[in-house]
Amino acid sequence: MKNYKIIIVLILGLLIQPANAQHKKLAQTGMKFLSVSTDARITGFAEAVTSVDLGSASAIFYNPSTLASIKDFTSVSVGNVGWIADIKYLHGAAAFAPFGGNYGVFGVSFVSVDYGEFNRTIVAGNEQGFLDVGTYSPTSYAFGIAYAKELSTKFSVGGGIRYVKQNLGSSIINVDAAAADGYLWEDNAKSAVAFDFGILYRTGFESLNFGMSVKNFSTELKYKRETFQLPLTFKIGLSMDALDLIDADKNTHSLLVAIDASHARDYSEQLFMGAEYTFLNTFSLRAGYFSPSDENHFTAGFGIKRNLAGVNLGVDYAYQPFDIFEDVHRFTFSFSF
């Protein structure tokens, strides 16, 4: 028991130390759509899931090693995010565990972002100072595959690869008398390949888990004259069912508590804390807090899951308030069999 206490204290020290760092790292990455949390259940308790056995295909977006805990042959999750400034996210993931997961778990995922429609203008010498030359609609998307394997009852590893692309639309860069519309156009799209890695360690002390993940590792990209990288993020975390300490009936109550520390390439070190209370393995209430943050600190949500005719069905909702922008709402539907 003493050894476990020492390990827990050391890990908590590593978790808390980054959150107190004062070093500012801003505007150093591109394709920031990759940093937005998509799954409603996970966002409900502040994304503190690096060490959580999610049992869901959505794990592919957070720590791919936790896919290994899926025992159903198929797990699928789909959903949408009503992000700030009327930006809309659609996302989906599917995981497959053939032969009961003895050969690992395979996953596929996608994220699509619609930024809406914008007016396209160019500088002109008229009274307005510009000419209206139509509209454009920026988009972003990512498609990925992943694999995870339990190397033992305590240790799991996983990794994924994604193709990501962001298209900011075409723009007029000059006048071209030979062109049908009289303009010379330039495409503003960039793509990259990103890698994700993760590990999960079940300590053996009750349900205490430790996890680590690295997301969005890629080569450097160049846009015009400036280079940038994807939003590389390193996370470590701890999680546990707190009711293990009082020997509660697991089929009636559970209280998952989790804490993550995040070290991002383009933002200050952050601390994420969340909790999920589940009653009768059916109804869940969630809340989370993270800091520092520019606009918001709290998240909340709820979920319902039932087994109907051998199919596990789940619906989750998450609420995220913003100080300046409109509040963000997330919905996720999942099923497995």
C-alpha cells in the first residue's frame, strides 16, 4: 500500500506542476479545429479521459490505447457540435474487436467542419473601397485509422494516423485579362498527415488508472511565407471510481473522477478535472473544470444508455458556456453490439 501511495503522490506532482507554469505559447500552430473536443460524454467532464477506459469508439479522438478496452464486436459513435461563431462540427468513429479483441481493436474516424459562408471582396478604387466578387465557404476535415492492443491485463498501447486538410477557399491575387472572369485565382488549401499515440496502465489498486497520450504529431507545414505545425498536445492523467474506497454496489452507483494535465505547443499548461456519476449503469450526470482558459472553465452534461435486444444504445449531451460567444452544445449518439 505504501508503494501505491508514493506512486500516486509523484504522479499528482507531475500533473499539478505543469498547470502552474506561466510560460505563454500563443499562435504557434495551425489547423486548430483538431483541438476542439467532439464527443459529448467526454466533454461533459472536461475531457479528463486520458486514463479512462471509455469502452467507446470515441476513444480514438483522445487516447487511442483506451480502444483496447472495447469487448463488443462493433462500437460506433456519431454526433455534432454547435461550435462558436456558427461553426458546425460533424464527427464519427467506429471500432471493431474481432475474436473478442484477442488480436487488438481497430478503429476508423472522421471529423468535418463547416465554417459557413463568407463574402469575398477585393480592393478597388470606388467609393466603397472594394468590389464584391461572390462568396466562399472554408472547410476542414480529418480521416483516420487506429489500432490498440492489451499487452497484459494492466497495460494497453495504441496509435493512430490521420489525413487532415483545411481549405480556406480560393482568392484573387491579380488581374488576368485572358481569364474568363478577368482574375487570377489562388487555392488556399493545406493538408498533412498526423500521428497519435497513447498508453494506459491499470495500477491494480482498486480501479486507479494512469494514462498518457500524444496527439497531432506531424511535420512542419508552410503557408505562404510562414511555417507552422499542427496543435501537438501531450497529456497525462489519473482516474478512478471514487466509490471503490467505500465498497459501494457497482451495479447501483459509480463515481468516476479524473484529472489530466496538458502540455500543448501553442497554449499554457492546463489542468483538467472531471467527474461522472452513474446510477444503475443507465443514467449519468457529469461536470468538469479546466484552467487556465481564455473564455470558459466549466462543462456539464448528462447521458442515458440502455440495452435493447442485445444492442447497447447511448445518447449524451454536453453544455459548455462561453463568456463572449454563444454557449456550445454537443450531442452524441452511440451504439455497440
